[in-house]
Amino acid sequence: MKLIYRIALRLSLLLLPLMAVWAVIFYFTMVREINDEADDALENYSEVLILRILGGERLPDASDGSNNSWSVTEVSEEYAAGHPAISYHDTEVYIPEKRETEPARVLVTIFPDRDGKWRELRVAMPTFEKEDLQATVLRWVVILYLLLLATAVGTTLWVFRKSMQPLYALLDWLDGYKPGGRAAPVPNSSDISEFRRLSEAAQQAVDRFENMLEQQKQFIGNASHELQTPLAVLQGRLEYMVDNAGLSEEMLAEASRMQSTLSRIIRLNRTLLLLAKIENGQFPERRDMDIVALIREQEEMYAEIYAAKNIRCDVRLPESFMLRINESLASVLVSNLLKNAWVHSPEGGSIGISLEGRTLDISNDGGSPLDAGRIFDRFYKSGDREGSTGLGLALVRAAADCSGISVSYDFSGGRHHFRAEF
């Protein structure tokens, strides 16, 4: 989930309990205010009635047109002593005119009259329906929550996007960054100090990485180049010793193993030197060439080299396919893919070569899938085949990346498939 959406989600979840707490506080505050107003009115009306009772004046009729209702009853002294002189409570009162009960606020006052008798005065005033008020408060709280949520989330998203533009620019730059390429400088146009520090740190990290990568390439290239001459001299002397030293059969067998090991080292050195040259961009020249002609030429060569394995080759290629590419890199790409198919196919197996659209598919028989995540890594070997350097498919990946070609591997139908998307 994107950071901006996670912030919006958390903001909405945070607003929910806050609005719930606010609604409860608002409801009880409103009820208290309404009750205070009702209590004041009840007190005033009750005082008028008590004064008339104490003064022996005529009391108003119960149906005098006001919303209040009252009743006076005589109580015992024990009752008066056991109850508070003034008390308020909510109850339901019957309205004869409406023939129904309604909620009311009641004031109960116990006082002695002028004859010393205790009287209980009950004054009731119709009040609000709590259920209706709760429903109304809930409805408006939900509406308010949705409005606040839409406003808060919308404002937050807008402010967040505006504020995070430098970070998005840096992420876009990192997505397009390719090690060893000519990358543009890290964007650092923000006036926010944290983003400036982040961009500067990213630029410093990239510079250090590029410097180390360049040193590594130079070391591999220089080491491989410097090893060529002594390896060639060593191979020549070993061949001279085999031909002229009159060695015994045991020593000749040992010398043959030494030659085989030395040949592998020479191939490894040449491959590493070629990899270094590719990664250093020493193959910039490109021209239009027919990939189909190159594939057919390489296919005929490997079919002849590995004729003893009796491998069937199914070739489905168009008449031609022109591609603008460096000739050496194209040869490295096609040659290593085809060689890999012939080398790893069992005797009597089959190889498929097809070019449909812009996809070259080279497949061969196989028993189990390989590690697709490591198959193009340097020195990765899928088996213990003697003489393998483990650099063939690494060369394919390097040549493809340098040429803007996508290479991939998958296993389906009991066959290994290596594909190149031109």
C-alpha cells in the first residue's frame, strides 16, 4: 500500500473514535442544558404555586393553557423527613388531551403549609424524546464525520502530494537508474532540508557505487589482459614439453590434464575480459544486421560440432529479421544461447529455435527446472559439467543489457526455454 493511502486510512480510523467521543459528550451536554432550562422554569412555576398555597390564594386550573401540570398532596411528617425537600427526575406523564404518555421533567417540593401540615407539590413539564434526540444526534454526527473525513482526507492528500513531489522525483530517478550507465544527476531542487539531505545522500551513495564498479571493471579487465601473455607462454611451453621431452605415458597423461586445466583458465580469462569490455561500453558501434542469417550460421556450426550427440533441431525462422545492434554483441548473444542448448541437451534429444514477432525462443529437453533467479548470474552452474566456466549465460545477459534486449528463462512442457525480446 502506498504511504499516502495508508495515511488516509489511519486518519479516517482516528477520526471515527474521536467523533464517537465527541457525539457522546455533545449529547449529554445538550441534555444537561435542556434539563437546566426546564428546571429553572419548573422552579419559577413551583414558587408561584407555593406562594399561592401559603397565601391562601386560588390555585390555577390544571388546564390553564400552560404546558405545565401540577398536583398537591398531603404527606406525613415521617415521609417529609425521609425525602429531600427538592428533587428533580424524568418520567412519563399521561396527557388526557392527546390520550398518550409523553416524557416530562418533574420537580418535587415538600413544604409545610400555614397550618403546619406537610404538602408535596409535583410540577411536571413536557420535555424532549431522548430516543428522537439520540437518533438526530447520531444522524448528524455521521453526516459531520463524512464531511470532516472527506475534507480532511482530501486536504491531506493534496498537501501530501505537493509536499512529497521531491521524494517522488527521487523514486522515479532510482527506478530509471542503471549501474554503469550515464545517469542524470539526482534531482535536488527542493527547498525542504530533509529532502535535500536525502537527495545528497543518494547522490553520494551512487557516486561511491559507480566508482567502486568502475574500479572493479578496470581490475577485471587489467587482470585478464595481463594474464593473457603468461598463460599463452605457459601453454606453449607445456605443448613443447609434451612433444619433445620424451615423457612416459604416466607423465603424458598428467601433462594432458594440465593442458585441459590450462585451456579452461585461458577460456575463463578471455570470457572475463570480454565481460569487462561489454560492461565498459567498448562496443558502441551499431549497424543493421540480419539476425536470422546469424542464427542459421551459428546453428549449422554447432550442429556439426555436436553431431555425435544425434540431437534433432527444429528451426522455425522467417526469411530475415533486421535489427540494429553491435555485430559482436549479437554474435555473443546468439552463440552462447545456442551453445547452451546443445551442451545441456541429452544425447538423442531435441532443440527448438523459433523467431515469432520480436521474440527469439531457444528451447531444449530438460528433466527439471533451473533456478530462474540465478541462471544468468556469473559462475552459476546447473550441474557439474567438466570444463564449464559458468559465464556463458552471464555473457548473454551482459550483451542483452548493453543492446537493450530483454532475456528470460522458464521451464514448461519438460523443456528449458530461453527467450530474447528484441
